[in-house]
Amino acid sequence: MKILRAVEPMREAVRMWRRQGKTVGFVPTMGALHEGHLSLIHRARVENDRVVVSVFVNPTQFGPGEDLTRYPRPFRRDAALCRRAGVEALFAPRSFYPLDYQTWVTVETLSQPLCGRFRPGHFRGVATVVLKLFNVVQPDRAYFGQKDYQQWRVIERLVRDLDVPVTVVGCPTVRDKAGLALSSRNAYLSAEERTAAPLLARSLRDAGQVLKSGQGVAAARRAARAVLGRIGNARVQYLDVVDPFTLADPRPDGPWLVAAAVYVGRTRLIDNRWVKP
Ligand code: PAF
């Protein structure tokens, strides 16, 4: 596996594969890889001749006071995991934004609800770095986890609106045995918080059952909040029920996306559940 620390060598590797007629699958990450990332890599492995993973902790998607400086960066471990998973190239640019950087990509409406309400500029940072990464790697397919549901939808729209020649593949959330969605940020949880954190997934499941039974959005939110109340030191940032395609208010007869962001202690966890009528 090649580790490429700058744009030009990454481009050159892809150019060579293209000359050989190979297809390229791409998994963009911020590192601290877990089984969720590995499931994306495995899918990319199956569907493409060559797989590129990027590891770049993108500063432009973190707000002031967020966890940019303490974000985990176990690079050697990440590289070993990628090598074992059969990745051909690991793109980990030392720097990716020139000092006088000034070009941004904003996916207007989809970036506003849910996480966008509380993380202004976050999806602008994500969309911008993902388009930059796509321009360097020029993959045939790119893989995103549906745990970051809004991110997946934002990237899908970016690709559609700007005619980016990439197929965006959304992949199911990977959970631990207790149901907690895997996330690099789970590493911040204390043992006690970790035990309580699966209640987040449970709260979304309960809300889903209420929606399916026809009791409506307000009752679903109450059901979810009742479960979240059982997490000792939790603070709900948002708990919303939206249309899974537009992320706006849902139609009364569904489908619905139940999505939440909850601070468990100092750690912000997000999760979502698609509910069919
Ligand atoms: O999901 C992530 O890890 C990041 O938001 C991404 C897509 C790699 C962009 O920095």
C-alpha cells in the first residue's frame, strides 16, 4: 500500500490505474478508523479494482470550541488497518488548504436543518473538502456511512448539482452489540457513558414504533425523550423527525427520518433511523 502525503503523487497513482483501465473506489475519512469505516472499505474493495482511503482531519468542518485539537489521530494504526483491508493507496495530505484559500462549496437548503442548525459552517467545510478530495482522487465510486445521514445527503446533492462524475454510495450504519452506532468519537466516552449511550439508538427505535402506529410526530418525540432521559448526564441538542429526502417537515403519512444529536457528558453523539410507514 502506498502512503501519499501530497496531491501530485496521489494524482499520478490514479492516472496510472486509469491508463490500465482500472476502476477506483474511494473512502474519505478523518482517521481513527473503526468497523464502520472498514465496512465501507470492504464494499469499495468488492465493487472496484483499486481502493483509495483518505485520512485528513479537516479543520474547516470544525467550529470554534469543537474537538479539532483533541480529535484522535492514531495514524500508524489506521495505516495498518488499511493495509490489512487491501487498500492500494492511503492519501493523507500534510496540508490541503493553501494559506490564502478562499473557495467554498455550499449546499444551501440541505445543510440547514438538523446538525446544520447547531454547527454553522460544518457542511460547507465537509462539502468543500469532499469536492477537493474528489478532484484529486477522481474516483468512480465514493462510500459514505449513513450514520452521518445529513452528510451523505449533502454530498449526494453536491455531486448531482455540480455534475461531479462520481457515484455516491450510502452504506448502512454499523453498530456494536448493544446497538450503539460506531463513531470515532465513541473513544471519548467513559465506561459509564458507554454503557448508557446505546439508549440513543433505543430512543430512535421507540420513536419509530410510535410513528408506525400512527400516533404522530409529537408523540414520537415524547417517546424518544423518555428513553433519552434515562441516560445519566445527557443533553439533547436536537431530536427531529424529518422527511428522509428533503430533511424538511415530513408528510403526515411518512416516510420519516428520526434523527438526534445528544451530548453524553462532553461527547456529542449523533444517530438516525429511517422509518417506513
Ligand atoms: O465523515 C467524515 O469523516 C468527514 O466528514 C469526511 C467525509 C471525511 C470529510 O472530512
